[in-house]
Amino acid sequence: MYIVNISIFIGIISFLLGFFLLFAPDALKKLNEMSAKMIQRIDALAFSYRIGLGVSLIIVSAFMFFMAYYFARRY
């Protein structure tokens, strides 16, 4: 069941990042500016490829949710 929890966690994180990159990049930039002291700044290159990166992260989240479902049913 450990792998299921990891898969769900990675799926949620990648979905949220992908969603913010696609639909609310300004909110993500503001969040980055507020947390600049604690977290390393998000690279400007990620924002230049935000659509491709956002779609990729949503695909990864869908795959991770599928893996969580698969492992939950299997074990």
C-alpha cells in the first residue's frame, strides 16, 4: 500500500502544478515570489514552455492515479 500512497501524492502534486501552469501562471508566479526565501525560484525556462510542461504534468498525474488504482486492486 506504500506505493499507492506515493502514486496518489505524486499524481496530486503533478496535477496541481500542471493546472496552475496552464490556467493560472500568474498565481504560480505570485506564489513563487512569496516563497522565494524558502524555495528556490521556478526557472524562467519552465514558464516559457508552460503549456507543454503543464500538459505533461497532467498526463503524469493521470498515469500515477492509474498506477495507484492498479496497485490498490492488485494487492
